[in-house]
Amino acid sequence: MKTHELMEKIISLSKRRGFIYPGSEIYGGLAGSYDFGPLGSMLKKNIKDSWWRFFVENRTDMYGLDSAIILSPSVWQASGHAAGFVDPLVEDLKTNKRYRADHILEDLNFDIKGKTVEEMSQIIKDHGVKSPEGNPLGEVRTFNMMLETQLGAVQDAKSKTFLRPETAQGIFVNFKNIVDTFSPKVPFGVGQIGKAFRNEIAPKDFIFRGREFEQMEIEYFIREEDWEKEFMYWKDEMLEWMGTIGLDMNHVHELEVSAEDRAHYSKRTIDFEFDYPFGRKELYGLAYRGSYDLSKHMEGSGEKLQILDQEKNEWFTPHVIEPSFGVERTLLALLVSAYREEEIDGEVRTYLALHPNIAPIKIAVSPLLRNKPELVEKAKEVFGVLKREFGNVSWDDNGNIGKRYRRQDEIGTPFCLVIDFDSLEKGDVTVRDRNTTHQERVSIDSLIPYFKEKFSL
Ligand code: GAP
């Protein structure tokens, strides 16, 4: 299948089946804005729950946090975002549309590693680079991506603040609180999941680059001398989690980010890239932030953001390893990993081979016929038991069995369970496997252990 065709199919399935809708659609939409429908929000929740369990709950060295989205403007002054969180912007001189200059030049295979805006302007002039619409381009300039807002009734410079562009700073500004209340020993980490906002010049590629998105971030506080060891350890942890949620690991690649391309705070960064249908692009980042953030916030706030080394009786500023994950990019990579089409008897069967622990619906329960009360009653009984045990179990008695299977396949439900007349006599049901379409009879009494094993719970 051609790559743009795959993307179109994923976008269409997402809307048709209630995963992702265009934002503000009844008002004509809002560029780069999407709403996650009933199934999309379940898929998102499963991703976040899995991340939280793996990186926070199942560990003894991690603390969870849910910090504010709107922080004091002083936070962004100290962190360097107010001055340095910029992208290179270039304008089409005819249409006044704005573009990311680096994206335009990269698409034309110019090497722009470490290039300044002046150097990018020069390349555009020297090579007569045009806008995607074929018009002349203006000078490249920097554009701050922080999304501004005003707090309170009076709108002046004092009321101006920003929505956070990363969840990370909420962790750094709570470092002292967590140390004071929990007295953790280094190494320890803080994990947080939440919204982040960036005034992206050109939101694009469906949910890949949005102005509003969710991050799942860890700041792991270490001793400076351990940074290389910890960096490799977190790289492996990230890879392990990616495998557990069912990302196609053949499409995940590591990119060592060059010094010129690293963020202002980073001493080493690896980007995990994914082969999306529109190209190989950043999925996650792993950065060694040194002691940059804690040092800057110490300077900015005057507070001591350090830990006492009990043995040496010395205060020190921990260094930080930061694994950073985007929820939307995970969700899109999962849809790309899971999308399948196969031909059966001249008909195309579409299904999402989502991992059972991530699929929005784990099991769909149906009576063979919905106008037979005895089947419906038995099916409702089984449905109730499974729902109490596994949560995301759905009742489906719409249309004939073939249609139900097609619908459940398209939303990635790993198992469909049907109660038929034999079930009433023999106490067993048909369980159909989404990937193989193979069906087997399973006794009602053993359904819970049967599915527990399938979900490896
Ligand atoms: N705290 C580090 C940080 O924010 P980043 O590479 O700018 O680093 C981390 O962002 C992750 O957030 C990315 O790897 C990506 O998964 C996600 N992300 C960043 N910008 C995004 C956007 N505009 N839309 C969707 N996800 C985005």
C-alpha cells in the first residue's frame, strides 16, 4: 500500500469508528486541532495507564506528580524558554502563509544542521527556494512557540503568562517539595502525564504535530558521575515499554542528536524515531539535561534545590536524565503498527492488530440472535461477569454476526464472544480471535482464567 494511502485510511477509520474527530468540526474545524472520540479516549487512557504502571507504580524509586499547566512566568524566564524556545519561521511573500523554514529546506535535502536563521535565509536566496505554493519566500526569523495567555481582568504585561510547552518544568519547580516531604535518596525520579501547548507554526500530519498535546515525562535525578550508565539504562527501559504496548519495533530507530541540534539544556540526546507513513519522524526523546534546570531555578528563585550527601556531609545538585514521550505520537504509531488489510473470499477485511492490553475494547459479547430472550439473558449474564473482571468489555448486538465481527475487527477488539443455542445446553461459548479469525469453544466457567492468560494479567 502506498504510504499516503495508508495515512488516508487511518484518518478515515479514526473518524468513522470514533477514535479521532477533526476539532471544532461543526464550525468548519480548527487547523491542527483534534478531538479524541469514545474509542480514541479509551486508547489514549490505556497508553497512559500502561506508561504510569510501568514507569511509576511498578517501581520503588519513582514519584508521581500532577502539576499546574499555568506556571509563574518566572519559571519560563529561568528555564530559558521565554528567550530560547523558538523555531525558524519563513513567510510566503504572496499568500502570507507561514512555514517552518527548516522543514522546507530539509524536504529539499539541504543540510541545515546547526544553521542560524541568517544562514537559512542565505540558502533560500542562493538556491531560489520557493514556498510549497511556488511563491518567493521572505527572510527567516525566529518565532517563540510559547502559547501566551492573560490571567485576571486587567490585560497588561504583568498579567501575561504562558501555557506550559513541556510538563518537565512542573517537575523541576516541585523538586524541593518532593525532597522535603519524602526525603528520597538519589537516584530517584518524578513522572508526570499532562497537556503541553506549543504555538506550532505549521501543525501537520494529523495528530503528529499539534498545538495542544499530551506528554508523559520523567525527570530522573542522579549523581553526575552516573550519567552515562543511567542514560543507557533509561534507553533500555524506554525500548522495553515500547515493546509491551505493541509498537512495531522494526519501525523504531535511534538517532543520536548532534550537538548543534540538541535543545539548549541537553548534553546528550537520543531521539527515538518511527517510520510514519509521511516519513521517519521523532517519536520520543531521551535527554541528559545535566544540572541545567535545577541550577537555573536555584538562580531564579533563590531556593536551594539540592540534596545532602549524608556520607560526605555535602550538598550537591543532582543531574537529570529525561525520558520524554508524546501520547498522540504513540497513539498514531500504534495505529500505523496495527493497521492490517487482508482479502478473504474476495472481500477486504480490515483490522487493527492492537495489543490486547492497549485495545480500547478487550472483548465484545453478543447473543447469536437478539430477538431470542433466552440467548440475550445468558449473554447479559456472561457480559456482566466479564465486564466486572476486565472493565473494557462491550455489548454488541447490532446487525448480523458478520457485521459485528467486521466492526470489532476495525476497532481492534482482540476477542469476540458469541452465546448461541449450544451455550444454553452445554455451558460454553464461541470465542473468535481477531488476528486469525479462528474460533474455539470455551466453557463459561473458565472464561476468566482463559482471558487472563490471553491478556497476561
Ligand atoms: N521535556 C522535553 C521535551 O519537551 P521535546 O522533544 O520538545 O522535549 C518531547 O518533546 C516529546 O513530546 C516528543 O518526543 C513528542 O513525542 C512530543 N511532542 C513534542 N511536540 C509535539 C507536538 N507539537 N505535537 C505532538 N507531540 C509533540
